[in-house]
Amino acid sequence: SVVRPLSRSQILARLLAGTLPSLALLAAQPVLAQDTAAASPAPQSGPQSGQVEQVAQLEVITITATRTPRPAIEVPAAISVVGLEEIERAQAQSLDDLLRHVPSVELSGGPRTTAEQPSIRGLGDERIVLRLDGARQNFQAGHKGRAFLDPSLLRQVDVLRGPASALYGSGAVGGVIALTTKDAGDFLKDGDSMGGRARLSWADNGEEVVGSLTGYARPSDTIGLLASLTRRDSDDVETGSGLTIPY
């Protein structure tokens, strides 16, 4: 048999015959997709749809830097806020446990929590203003500090680094540490009107025992009651080098 070569017109006809069905299929795909989307039912909203509800995280609000409630990220000052969730996670025994990771903040004064003195950017003593629920804590005597407080009763701690004497008066040259305590509503769950909490901790160094009793009640929507008693007892403390710190 003799094989004859195809002419140009025959080659073009065969190419078109194989290409046109593919082009028709590609052109039909968007139409099929639109028909499928139109035919599929819209997803239902609500807990029965199996979708996870989105949780909106609110911004941290501070009033320390400007005396007015503002988001901390919008404040033109070096400020750090330790919130309620972080405080409860830390299970702190002293203010130093809460602030040791805050930049430029240090508490010194020995192993006794009642002797801790804060310093900000190397400035301490009267150059740091310490406020508890808005009340300025000025007490200082010898080796006794100004923060006589169980950290578990704190809701928020604001640290303002830098001069703030224009807002807080004399002494706020190094900065401000503002402590905000909890109220009865922070302890009570929805529907509860009263409750109590007991805590006990022990440390082997110094045989320290710390116990606290807290009672809280909400007689009405506008009245909250909170009372707490803490006792801390410690013996001599041994340092890492083997020295003993008495009393």
C-alpha cells in the first residue's frame, strides 16, 4: 500500500476536530459551577450547623497613662498591662512574681515579700508612685515595703515607665505602678449571690506557710461585699550560696 502525505487543509481539519470539544468543555465548566452553587443550599447559622462561633478578643484598656480609659496600644507612652488572665495563670506569691517579666521593672529588698521595693529604669524609692485602687501608697519604713497585698486579689496591674509627675504629682519621676483589686463580681458566677475561697501554700526554703480566707457576696446588683484575710509565716531563708538570712 502507498502512504500518501496529508495536505495542509487535512491536517488543520483534524486539529480543529480534536480541539473544539475540549474548548466546548472548558467553556461549559463555569456554567456548571454556577448551577452547582445555585443548587446547593446555603449553610445554616447557629449551633446546629457545626460551625465554631468566632470569639472577639477585646483590647486591653488602661487609665494609668492618661487618666481616661483608652486602649493600651493607642497610648503614646511606655506602658505595660498585666491582665486578670495572666495574674490567675501566674499563681503569684508576691508582686515580684507578676512584674518580673515586665521590661525595665525590678523589685528588690530581700526574700521577704513585705520588704520589696519597686524600681523602674533604675529609679526607685520615692521616685516611683505606687497606687492601690487609686490611693497612693506612701508608707516606707526601714526594711518594710509599700505593697502589703495578696496578689491573688488583683484584677489588673498597670506599669507606666517614665516621668508622670504632671498627672500624679511629685515623686512620679521614674514611673507609676497602679494596682487594681477584684470585687465580688469577679469571684461570683452568674446566678450566685455569695461564696468563699480558701488557699494554702507552702515553700520548703524557709518553711514558709501562706494561708488566706476570702468571702464575697452580692446582695443586690449595685452592692458588692468582699473581705479577705491572709497570714504568712516564714523561718530563716537559705540563699543559693549557702548563707542563712535570719528572721
